[in-house]
Amino acid sequence: MKGKSQDAKLGWILFAVLTLGLIGCASQTPAASTGNPTTMRAGYFPNITHSQAVIGIADGTFQRALGDSAKLDPKVFNAGPSAIEAMFAGQLDLTYIGPNPAINGYVKSRGEALRIVAGATSGGAALVVRSDAGINTPADFRGKKIASPQLGNTQDVALRAWLMNQGLKLKEQGGDTQVIPVANPDILTLFRKKEIDGAWVPEPWGARLVREANGRTFLDERELWREGKFVTAHVIVSTKFLKEHPDLVKRWLIAHVELTQRINADPASAKQRLNSEIERLTGAALPTAILDDAWSRQTVTYDPIRASLFGSADAAFKLGFLGDTPPKLDDIYDLTLLNQVLREKGLAQVQ
């Protein structure tokens, strides 16, 4: 009887151990399967050329698309180089950005740091001159001071390349035409004070120079490109994040395409929502007339418009911004996920 009692006691002990083990496993399984959501750090600028990002982050479209598997951490930038620096430092996973900062980041990292995964905006840049500056032909830019937003940025490269194509020499090359890189708000101030004669700027600054500072549009940049299309903003992703989280990037692109369609279907509502968010982010909304004017010179799109990026890269190289050898940009695009999204939505794929 004593042996049977010991056997029974041992059986109960084994039963208790197994039961506790199963309970422990059951309690650990949900935590292991759910875990902590991935933090997706996404950058954008508070301007109209980043309309999908501004609207989609504000109204929760992107967070809903990511679902419970990722937590969106939006980061606002005011210049492309600072966004690229953040990506290099491992502080940014995805951002809306102009073509030249993306090219510079790709070249400096020897093709390792980033990939372009979608387009965002076409058009939306212009060369504006003061109405009283006496500029009526390209030759009239000789001896003038023309501003750009930042040395080596997209508009700076476009301005310098255009002046060079007109046979004009810059001051640093022994000529008498001067390009002055200053921030967009400072361009407006200098324009009003008549301390510069013109500026090549993105919207809405072109519209502001015309409507607020006695400016005149000398050249809409769309006139320089085939079918008037050129990339002003696109979406880039760090290669590390793209490799580790292609599912999240695809979800983002689904939302990006849907936002593009929504904006184009109802631009009036989109502009209102965009302007409200710009006011929240910057402290000042755009006057309706300026917003409408600026909006009319751009197109919201998911097409990356590859040809224009290669044209910009060629111009930047000739101007000395990209080193001593022509940049190799063979792998700067990865449109696989975008084309999957477009195919699933029955839309034409992009090249």
C-alpha cells in the first residue's frame, strides 16, 4: 500500500509539473506571436509637393494601412540633405524627398543606402524674375543675381544647368552671373528688397514670388521636359528596411497609390485638407489664390518618371556635384512592390 501511495503521489507531482508547463507555454505563445510592433520612421516636408504624406499621415491613412504590426513615427524635415543624413544615421526608414538628394545619397553610399520605390509629384518648379529687373531674354541674366533654395539641391542644379545651356558663365567660373543659394523664406525677403533679380524655386514659393513680391514667371520648368513631366518628389526607403520589412513597405505603397487617386479625384478637398495641415505644421496656411496657382503647375502621381531623374543626375555630374566619374544609378530604383500593388488594383504598371 505504501508503494502505491508513493506512486500516486509521484503521479500527481508529474501531472502538476506538466500542467504548469502547458500553462506557461500557453501564456507565452501570444506574446511570442504578437511581440512589439515595428516602428516605421517616415519623413516628409510640410509642402504641397509631399501632399500624399502630409494628408495621409494627418488623417491616419498610413497608420491604418500598416495595422497593428507597425507603429508610425512621422518626422518632419525642411531640406533633403538632412533627411538623407538621418537615413545614413539609421534614424529614418522611408521618406518623401526630391531627386537630387536621393541621387547624392545613393552615390555617396555607393548604391547601398536607399532605393526609390515610387513617385510622388511631377512639376511644380519655376524660374521667377522681378518684374522691374529688366530680364526679358536669357541673355539678360548676364550680370544678374539669381537665387536657389540650397547648394546642390534639385532647383539649384536645374538653375545652373539652364544658365550653362544658355551660354552664361557663373561668377565662380569667371563669369558675371551669380547664383545665390539661400532658404526659400529668405529668397522671398531678398526678392522684396530687390537684392536679387530672380530665383528658381519649388512651389508654392514661385506663386508667392509672383503674387507677393512683384515677380513674373520667366520659365515654368515643365517646358524643359518631355510631355512636361519631371520628378519633383518621390518615395525612398532604406535598403535595410526594404529587405527586412517588404510587407510594411508594400502596405505603405498601397496607401500611397490610394491617396494619389483620392487627391486627383477630388483636388478641392485635398487642397483644403493639405492647407490645414501645413498651417498646423508651420503656423501659417497658404492664401487660397497662392495654393491654387501653385497646385496648377504640379501633378500628383505615383509614377517615378525615371527619365527625368537620369537627366538631373547628368546635369549634377556636369556641374561637379557628383564626383569625377559619371554616377552609376542602375539599381537606384526598386519598383517591384509598387508594380505588385498596381497589378493587384488593375492599374498600368510603371517602368
